Amino acid sequence: MKEGKMIAMLLAGGQGSRLKLLTQEVAKPAVPFGGKYRIIDFPLSNCSNSNIFDVGILTQYKPYQLNSHIGIGSAWDLDRRSGGVRVLPPYTSELGGRWYKGTANAIYENISFIDELDPEYVLILSGDHIYKMDYSKMLDFHIQKKADITISVVGVPWDETHRFGILNIDENNFITEFDEKPKHAKSNLASMGIYIFNWKALRSYLVAEEKKAGSANDFGKDIIPQMKLDGKKTFAYEFEGYWKDVGTVKSYWEANMDLLSDDNELDLYDSNWKIYTKNKHLPPQYIACGASVTNSLINEGCTVEGHLESCVLFNEILIKKEAKVFNTVILSGVTIEEDCEIHNAVIMEDVTVKAGTVIGSPDSNIIYLVSKNKIIETE
Amino acid sequence: MKNCLGIINLSEVDSPFGVLCQNRPASMLPFAGRYRVIDFTLSNMVNSGINNIGVFTGNKVRSVMDHLGSGQPWDLDRKINGLFLFTPTYDYTSINAKVGDLDLFFQNKSFVKNAKQENIFLAKTYMIANIDLKEAYQEFLDTGADIGIIYKKVSDPKNRFIGCDKINFDGKGEFESIGTNLGMEENFDLSLEMYFMKKNVYFDLLFDSVERGNANYLKQAVLNSLNKYKVHTIEFTGYVSCINTLRNYFDANMAILNQEISNELFFEHGQIFTKVKDEPSTHYKKNARIKNSFVANGCQIDGYVENSIIFRGVKVEKGCIIRNSIVMQKTHIDENVHLNYTILDKRTTINKGVTLIGDPSLPYIGGKKAVISKEGDI
């Protein structure tokens, strides 16, 4: 065992079905976010910035775009002589092939990968959240508390506690109780799905859990409660800062719009904690003579001739003359033709919005998800 | 173009660019929001399939090394072939100071000798274009010529190409000689200073000139022995701008605001690659007003910007008016600054209320890391 060494295992196999058309072709971690990124860029950049250079990425649902995005990990400086980034899909063995049954099973199936790297600690991450976090500080906390498990938690608004797995803790951050989606929460600390385990202990629990019939093989439902029951020390690490689960089209749209506010906590311009992504080598954006652009994020390769207000534009987008777009997220390759008026929408990749189209209205809360052949309304 | 070796010689004159070239050669001048001048030549070569490239860096090495590094953005960090940098060396034993590139080529002859390629493509960087070299190379091979020169028929009423090489043809339209354009004729044939050459011809020229001592530059050697070799001229018909004076540099940047030109330069025969900075998208804030401008990523703009080129990571605070200017990487422009016909080098700071006005023929230049404040403020 290499003392003090921590590796990360990133669960990136989820579909994220509530994102509807956004995840029709890609897994949730590969969904584009923030004008140039994909969701998985956040945990991957966090790893790199936290000096964690061994990352196993567990894929399952529609992995093609995710695989080509990750490549050999050079965008995150994770192309290493030894270790580095590894994509770990489900595989077949002499017993036949099978899908990952649950989050814990996905790690179990890759025990040999972790054994080879031989770490003292394993960091379990999910590829579904937008946040910037220094995992090395969480490890310091884990070591200082002599914990067996550390779970990262974040304070959520009290009226939303029923949507999260809530943890109740004592004054030493010792976890006293798990409260899954409680009706009357005693605390507002929600689990972020980020765990640090001592690998030796976790390994034996994974092996034991695998033998149990009818287990869901899930960290939250099976492994952690069992370890707690056996008296393993579980602590909560309180994270402060921006954290968002972009589970639905609405929250996806909101998280993108958050980037436009002046007091946005997720500072993408912080050069000490850059978010990295695969580069497309495009020329700068061109804003034409008659254009007006306010409160918007625009990426390379865009040409704007029309009117944009509070929009997030990905790359290679053409907004033609007299088109007016408000509060909208536009993914790459989109063309918006003349005289369109669009409010509160998410426009998917490579869509051409024909001249004169009107989508949404300024005084409605409905978010429109626009794809090549249909428009879905969501509240 | 597997059989063609690339050589880029960064021997352009720096002196016309003043403080902009204090610590960088002209080939490393920032261009078009996120590029350096050299990116075009290098990307053209890579896009055409030349994957073994030697760069003769000249003496401002730090800037060159910093930008090119291992060649990764151009996909030249290879085990087989790749990017090779040759820095100048001092020979203390010789009493004669060496001028010109010929000595440099001679000293590094083993790079060319050991390369498996049988033909050479030699280029400078100051001609900005997006060229399909594959096509030109094929033409060179098909004619069986010893030397191929790429040229363009230009009409130059504004004298943009003064001092550039000019191809002269005889009455039958056959190649006759290379001279210097003094602007006597409006229409002439501009040499892009891009040459194809057979490897044995390269060595003949090199060794012959060293023995005779009659040339300091490879181009001189070529001119000395034009009668010995079959020279073929290859016409290029696309857009070219020439970075040889400050005025031309300024105008070449501004030409990017023309959509036709920028589409050709950035997409025609493949993408232009450059060092990646991992900047987020550009944020246009509530007071932003932008007209006819080319803006790179990572900027935060809250002022008025018109007819300008804004590089990566520039901050423009509210109340600013920026017109007809080039603002390079990581420059911070504080509130109520007024710029017109200004070039600001990297990491410049312009404090509140400053007004900088240049002239189209002589833009105001703020040097790298300069801090400019209003009179009376510290």
C-alpha cells in the first residue's frame, strides 16, 4: 500500500433521464454546460487541481461521446506515464457479461484496477454535479478525524431538503443519522455523493456485499449503512461554495443562467482553479455591426448579428440579423435565422431555427427544450 | 506529404515593430485575438501532412520556446518525426561573426541529412495565409523541378508589399529572377518566400556557398545559382497579408473583421492551431455594447467596443470606449478609459480615465506589462 495515496473513481454511467432529450444521445456527465464544458469537466478538473492524477471513470450508458471527450485525459493533464485517466466500462468474464448493478458493484468489478494502483484511500465521485472543490482538503479532514468514511455535505435550502439525502451530525461532524429524502428534516446538510474510504476496509465490504442476494449494490443504500452499523467511523465534511445537481431541464437551464449573475459563486475566471475541457481550436467570436449583446456568455467560433440578452452560447453558433434571443442556452452548431424571437429555452446541438420562429414569451415560467424535430415544454 | 521535411526560419526583421518586438521575434507577434503569426505557417504545414518540422528560432528564444513547447497543439509531439527547435550557437573560435541563416543551416545540416524525407519545404512566417501545400507540393513534384517557389499575382495600390520578394518573368512567361518590390508597379508577382526544394539541391547550395563564401543567406545562394537549376513557380490565389511593418500588422489584424477574409484564413484548408489557454467563454456584462469586433475567450466586457480585436482574458470595465484598437491577452482596462487606434501588448494595465489616441498610420503602442495612469494619479 502506498501510504497517503488517494485515487478517484468517477461514476459516469448514469442516464439522467429527467434531462429528457439532452441525454437521448449521451450520458449525463457528457451533457454540455456553461458555454464550453461538459458536466464531467468539473469533477475531472477538480481532480487535476487537487493533485489527484489517477482517475478511473466508470461508464455504462451511451459512452461514445464521453469516451471521445475524455480521450487519454490530456485536456485535464491526466495523461500520465503511470496511472492517469482510465475509462472502465462493464466487461465480460468466464462467468458471462453483465452490466454494473449499482454504484458499489461498479467499483467491485474494478477491484483489480484499484489494487494495481494500490492506494490508501479511494475517493468516490459522481459525474453529475457542477462545483469546484479541493478534494485534498477533504482528505486532510478524513485523516485528521481518523475516519473510515468521510461524506461531503453541503447546506441546501430548507424547503428543498425533501429532495436530498440528508445527514444529521453532532458537533464533531460525526454522522449520527442518515435521512433519505425526509419530510421533516432535522438538518439541511445534503450528501453530495462524494465519499472518501480507506481502501482496505471498503474492499472487504465490497466483496461481502457482492455475496448478498438481493442487494442493490449501492453505496448510499447498502455499503455505507452496513459500515456504520459495524461501528466504522463516519464523518461529514462540510463543503462551502456553489454546488448544483442539474437533474432536470429546468435546473439545467437555471444552472447555466446562474453563470450570468454578478454574484455568481462558481467563478469560472479564477485562474487558480481553472476548469479544463477538450479544445476545439476555433477562432475567436465575431460580433457584427448591427448586433447587441448584453449579459451573455459567448464561446469561440460564434457569429452574432442579432440581439442577445442573458444567453449562454456554446461554440460555432450563428445568430442572424434581427433575431432576438432572451434567457436562452444555445448548444453548439445552432443557427438562429432572421426575425426569430426566443425566450427561456434550451436549444440543442445543430438545430436551425427557421426565420420568423417565435418560441416562449417573456412573462412565462415555461422552459422550452428545442431539438431538431420537436419542442418540449417543461415547468 | 510524408516525403517532405519542413523548415521554418524565424529570420524576419523585428525592428519595424518597436516595443512589441522587444522580447519576441516578429513571428511571435500576437495576431487575430488568440494566435501568433507563426501559427499560420505551422498549421498550413501540419494540415497538409508535413509532420517533421525544424524551426530555426533566432535569438529571442524564450518567446519561441514558450509558445511552441513540445509542439502539442500542432500535434507535433511525436515519437516519429515531430517538432525540432534550433537555437543560434556562438562559435568563439572563429574570428568572423556569422550573419545570415546559411551558417545556421550548415551547423544543423545533420537534421536535414538524417531526416528520411527527400524533399524540403522552406518557409518564413510573415506571410499570413491559409494555403493547401499538398496541392502546391504535387505541382512541384509533377513538373520535376529542382526548386519550387509559391507566388501570388497581387494588385497593390496601397504599397502593402514594399520590400517583399518579387518574381520576375521573362517575355515568354518563364521564371527569370527574384528581386525586391519597390512599389514601382501596381500589379506584380509576389513571392511568398515559401520554397520546395529537393534535398540534394539544398545540400549542393549549402556546401557550394560555404566553400565559395559568396552568400550569407540561403535565398542568396538560390539567386546565385538560378541558372543551374530548374525553377518552377506555383501560383497561390487566396488571401495573403504581410506582417512586415507596424502599419501592415495593424491592418492585417483589422482585416479579420471582414467575414470573408476571416472565414478563408481560419477554415479554408483546415484549422489554425495555437497554444491552448483553457479560458472560459467571454462574458458580456450588463453595460456591454459591441460592434464589429473580434473577441477571444476569457474576456469580461462591460464597456463599448467597436472595430477592435480583443485577445484572451481581457477585462474591460464600464464606461470604457474602445475603438479601432488591438488589445492583447490579460490586459485590464479600468473604468472610463478611452482608446482609439491603440495597440496594447500583453498584461497591460490602463487605469481609470486614461485616454490613448493613436493614428491609423501610427497606432499608439502600450508595451508589455505597462501600467498607464492619468496625469496626477499615481
